Amino acid sequence: MTPRPTKVALVAVLALTASAFVGVVRSQRSGVLETDELAPILWLLTALFAVRVAGQLVVALRGPSWLPPMNDWNLVPYRVLLPVQLVILGVMIWIDVSFSTSSGPPVDRAETFGWLLIGFSALYAGAMAIRYVFRMLKRPVARWFGGTIPIVFHLVLATYLYALGSFDVSG
């Protein structure tokens, strides 16, 4: 059973991720996406992912009752997952700083790469939607929130990739 605070947090993360996605789409419709428009969105998505990494660390070290047990968080062993997540966070922060300062390789537009990122993000989000459906069919007792932490935060990462790709193709 997923604790109530976790359910509330997951809904909040989904709402913030959806608003970030909508923000990118709206900005895209108005023309060329600029770094100063995208930087706050990227920082928001990075912060959301950092919350997942921090939450997982809290569970690994303390196991509080207001968070689900470690087996609800990931399929990969934590000793492997944590370093990978830290690298992902490091890359995200590097990209975010580049967008905040409008300098560095991440802000050099590459249309083909952008379309690849958008395509990958769509496949990634679609795979997470399918994963959610299969999880809910397989474990109806856990319906709506059981085991959804990884799925929700993969959607955060998919949205981040979509935002980056949208920047590249808007130029």
C-alpha cells in the first residue's frame, strides 16, 4: 500500500510535469524557443528528478513509514542505480546552467538531434504508459499508485528530453 504522503507527492509531480510540458508546447507555438524561456522549465524538471533521488536515499538509509519500501522504487539494484542517477542529475544541471547562461554546447541548436530527442521522448513516455497499464492489470490491489514511483519519474525525464528536443527544432 502506497502511503498517503507519497500519493500526494506523485500527483503533484505529475501536475508539475504536465504543466512543464504544456509550457514547452505553448512557447513552441509562439515561435522560436529561447534559452531564457526554457531554463526555468528544465530546472523544474531537474528539481523533480532530484526529489526522487533524495527520496530513494532517505528510504535506503532510514526507511520512513511515509515513503514506500525500496522495492517500490526501482527494478535495478540501488548500488547500481544511485551512481547512474547522480550522473543523470549532473548532466541535467550542466544543461540547465548552459540554458540559464545562454552559453555552452547544449544551447547550440541541432535540428536533427532535436527530432531524435522528441521521438525518443515520445517512445519513452509511451513505454511508461504501457508499463503502468500492465502493472495495474497485473496487480489490481495496488491500483492507481502501487509501484508507480519509477513510472512517474521516467515521465519527468521524458518531458525533459522533449523540452530539449523542442528547443533544437524551434530554431
